[in-house]
Amino acid sequence: MFQRLLIALAALPLAAAAQAPAPAAPTTYVEGKHYELIDPPVQTADPTKVEVTEVFSYGCPACAGYAPTFKKLVAKLPPNTVVTYVPASFNTAEKWPLFQRAYYAALALGVADKAHGDIFPAVWGDDAPLKVFDRRTNKPVELTLEDVAKFYEKYGVKSADFVATANSFSVNTKMKKADAYLKATQVASTPTLVVNGKYRLNSKELGSWEALDDLVLFLVKKESAAK
């Protein structure tokens, strides 16, 4: 079942979600339906800011579809907001542990922000250099850390340095913290947004990516008023 779903999603263009007309956002957001209260809340890095966290994976086709919409949301967030990313690792079929390691290596090397927008097309686009599934053969691709390191060379990082950083104690620690964050926030799918360590949003109940973004803005305003 999962493999058939993966094939169907991989066959879609990345802009497909943006082409379909978006259903209207709910007029009232309901706790327990549109979002869940995280109890106890997860501590954020800066208590003076409202934190918006995207739990994602470069190996997740739904995350690839949502990426353009999330980019627009980030541009609309108020100045008192900080955006963070937590890469998930719970889907080994799509190489999520590998992409989690790669994200933290890129972050440590200072190129995560530069590369972020380019990774999804590199994984899910036609003839993608980092693809995890070959649509022509209907088989998974054995992507390696060395393959990913070679891709990051275009951002000025030597392949050997990337591999060494990716296998470092620091990156291993960050991966464990990311897994602990997912457990604490009870995130079980991607993309999932968490607002200020308190609210886990339920995209399935919202009907569209635009409605999800609208709920983020609603909760950010709510948290801003409480500070």
C-alpha cells in the first residue's frame, strides 16, 4: 500500500498542489480537530519569539508539494516570529534518516538555508540527482551519503568535509534531539507544523495548504498576544 502511494505521489509535479483551487479556510479553528495542544509544551530556543517549526523530510513527496506554499507563509510571518526546521527520520523507505543527517551536516557547514529550496527538486524532479525512487523502473534508488555530499559541492562544500561533518558526534547528537522532539510533540506524519512548542497542526482536517498557513497565522497572533 505504501509503495503504491509513493509511486503515485512521485509522479505528480511539485507545483500540482498550487495549481488546484484551494478550499476556503475554516472560519473557526477548533482545538482537538484542526490542531492539538501539546502537553507539556516543548521548550523553544528563544522565549521572546514565537517559533514556527516545520517537521519535514527531503524524502517526503508531500513536503515537496508543500514547500512553495510554506515559503510564501514564511514571508508573511510577523517580525517576532522565528522559523525552524526539524527533519524526521521515521520513514526509512524514502531515505529519511539519510536526509536528516544531510540537513544537519549542511546546517553545521552554513549552507542549509542556501540549499533548502533546491533539495526537493533534486529528489523528486525528473532525472533528479538525489532521487529515492526511479519511476522508469518502479524501483527504489540506493542513494548514499557520498551522493548527497557531491550535490552539496555546488554550495562550496568539499565532499569529504560534508561526509566527515555528517558522521560527526555533533550531527549524531542533533539527530537524536530531532527524534526526541518528534516524540515529545507526537508528530507522526509530514509535513507537520508546530507553533511555539504548544500546538501541533492537523493538515488533514484543514483541506488545503493555504488553510494550514491561515491557521499558523491565527496561532502566531494568539501566542504574540500572550507575550
